[in-house]
Amino acid sequence: MGSLELIVKEIQKWDNFILLGHVDPDGDCIGSLFALKWYLDSCNKSSLVLLAERPDEKYGFFGIEKSDYQLFADYQLTAMEGTCCIALDAGNIERLGEGKELAEKMFLINIDHHIDNPGYGQLNYVNPNKAAVGEIIYDLIKEDGTSLLNKRIATAIATAIISDTGGFRYQNTSAGIFKTMSNLMEAGIDLYEVNRAVFSNYHFSTIKLWGRALSSIKLAAEGKIAYLRIDQKALKETGAALDDSSGLVNYARDLKGVEVGISFTELEENIVKVSFRSNTDCPVHEIAAFFGGGGHPRAAGCTIEKDINQVEELVLQKVKEYV
Ligand code: AMP
Ligand code: MN
Ligand code: MN
């Protein structure tokens, strides 16, 4: 797994960094990327976050500046001498999307918490006991022994932690995370503001989309599986964005008696993103891996290139073997 101490020592050796996250970055990914970037800034090191798209406006509240990141489309993808690449929250190298090519050419530090991470970096710190990569970034800053935790960094870390623990409701929530949160609150974060940004403050079109998706919900395996779909028709008719569908899968999982909740999102015709959530014991990362994806035991995903009806059938068949 490598130790955090080794990561800190390695970071101290370099002056320039490129920071990469996973495709369709969530709160843990965005929060961790910018917390690390601002920490490196405070260490007088130069760093750049590379993204496929502008960060979702919902993360705007923690103060991301245009100069803090660059889009792949505007960036000359060349590996630079003397620059270290750090990948965050990406369970495998494919998850880096457009960043993969660059990561393969550079010295790569892989910092993650996915249990199925194969350790694709030159230096790896993968800790599945951590609920969020944001928690690891916090530990890393502490390990450095400096007191560089300002309000902006703390807010980015809190966003990461609150996103990946579902506001401390998921099984990955540990006693230690509350100690970390206590320190983040002492650093001045506004917990209400973070929660509101992560879990509410919806667009009207989002709620309309949710209405459509929720009314599509079905049960299988005597009520142990619940699944719903977000198809292109619903997306177009409500005017919602793909991002607006994240979180819907939790409603399927949260039904009484359900062990596995699944959402089927039609990204394009014949390309379906499948999200899995389980309640207590079904290892959904294994199911996702069967279809070429991955994730955590309680939250996982994959993308299948088939018609949405066919995908539903195939996936349900597999999940039924587990419940
Ligand atoms: P999501 O359903 O997109 O919220 O993802 C839940 C978890 O599964 C996250 O930890 C993701 O990193 C992981 N995951 C989602 N899609 C994939 C994929 N195609 N390959 C590997 N891991 C994935
Ligand atoms: Mn993530
Ligand atoms: Mn994560």
C-alpha cells in the first residue's frame, strides 16, 4: 500500500505537479484535487489541476479560481521533465479518462481509497479504510507536520468527506472521521453551507427528472432489488443534465427491504451507465467488475455498451445471483 510518510517525502522532492482525478468527478474527487492543489500552493510548489470539464457550479462555493485548473482541450498533453503527476480517487488508470495518456508517461503517484485499485502508479497510497480521498489529503497535510490547513482547504476536504459518506450516513463513516471533521470545523468551515451545496440547492429540472426516474422504479428478487432508469427521453423532456441524475440510485437502495439499488442511465443510445448501491452485505464492486467497472463494496458502477433494456436484463440476472 505504501505509507503516507513516503508520499510526503516524494512530494517534497518535486517542484511541479499535475493533478488528475476520475472521469465525471464527484465531490470527493473535486474536493481532494483542489485541497491538494491549495496545499501545494502553500508549500510554494507549482501545480495544475487538469479536468475534462469545468467543475460543476455546485462546488463554486469553496472558491475555485479559473487559474486553479485547466481543461484537457486547452492543454498540450506533453509529459514534462521535472513534473510529477498525482492521481486522486481513480480506482484504475482507465478512470483517469483523457489524463491516462499523460499519467502513463510521467512519474505517477496514485492516491486512492478503492479496494480494487491495482496500484498503477510508481508510488501508491491506497487505503480502503478511508471513506474519502479527502480524508487522506487531510492526513497527508497533517503528516507534513505543518499547519497549512486554512478555511479554503478545509472546506474542500469537508466537501470530499461529506460527499463520500453521504453526510456520515454510510457504513464507511468511522470514529476518526469525526475527529477530522472537528478539526475542519475549527479551521472555519461552514458545515451548513457544505451540506447544502452537496445535497440540496437543486435546479427545477433536476427535481422534474427525479420525478420521472422515481416513477420508473421497479422491484425484483422478492423486493431485495430495486431499480430505476434515466433514459435520454426523460433527460431531453425535463431539460436536466446527466449530472442531475447522480444520487437517484440512493432512493432505490433506501427502500424498505431492499439490499441492492440500481440505476440505469442512458448516456447515449446503446451506452448505459449502471450505478449500484448496497445496504449491508452485497459486494456490488464485484458485480460492477464483472461488467468491466468497479468501485466500493457498498457503491460501485460500470458502463455497458448495449441497449438499455438489454442492459437491465443482463444486470438484474447477475445481481439476482447475489441476493
Ligand atoms: P457512481 O455510481 O458513479 O456514483 O460510482 C460509485 C463508485 O463506483 C465510485 O466509487 C466510482 O469510483 C466507482 N465507479 C463508477 N463507475 C465505475 C467504472 N466504470 N469503473 C470503475 N469504478 C467505477
Ligand atoms: Mn469519486
Ligand atoms: Mn472517493
